[in-house]
Amino acid sequence: MKDSYEQHIQNQFGAFCVKVLKNEARHIQREYARLRDQEKSLGELTASELEQTAVWDRHFMDEHVFDVQGLPVVVNGNILADALAQLPKGKRDVILLSYFLDMTDREISEKLNIVHQTVSKRRRATLKELRKYLVKEGFEWPDE
């Protein structure tokens, strides 16, 4: 059996631990009450307050998908997508397959069932058209 002094110290330490835990619990409860007083439910918010909490994800906003022979081609940028949409389907398909899907002229000619030289001529002519359209729309070319 433990002597009375050791038992006394153990009881004091136990009382100290209980007091610390009670004080910490009281502190946490006060903090939660303070936070609850500051909180508003979403139903209580005004339209302008709700607008301030909103986050708009712009990741897919300027993404346009073109279909080329069953292949989806994603184009980023509204100006470029509008320019491509203005083109006839045959010209647009050559540009999309060449620059967005990295196909060679030979692969494009096989995919579209046209002559290899037609692909090259169509791409050059279409690039000139695109450049003219983009300049007209105010697109600024990066310094080279």
C-alpha cells in the first residue's frame, strides 16, 4: 500500500488535471458560442452577401469543342474559336487536325479522303484567312 504522502501528491495531481480539463472545456464552449453568435445561415444572407461568397470557376468558360470526323477537338479562347467557327468545315478540319491534333499532311489526307497536296494548300490559305480575321478582331500578335 502507498504511504499517505504519495497518495496525497497523487490526489493533488488528479485534482489539478481535472481542473485543467474543465477549464479547457469551458474555454472551448465559450469559443463555440462566440462563433455561433457571429455565424449566419445561408437563408439569412441577402443577395449581395451571397454574391460575395460565390466563386466562379472560369476554367471551362472559354473552352469550345469542335467535332472533326468523330474526334473531339478542344479550342481555348473565344476569339480563336469564333474565327474557326467562321471557316468552312473542310478548311476548319484541316487546321484542327494539323495544329490541335498534331497530324501530318499525309495523315490528314487519309482521314479526310483528299489529296495530300490539297491539305497543304488548304492549310496555307486558311492560315491567311485566320490571320486576317484575327487582326480585324483586334488580336495582338506576340513580339517575335
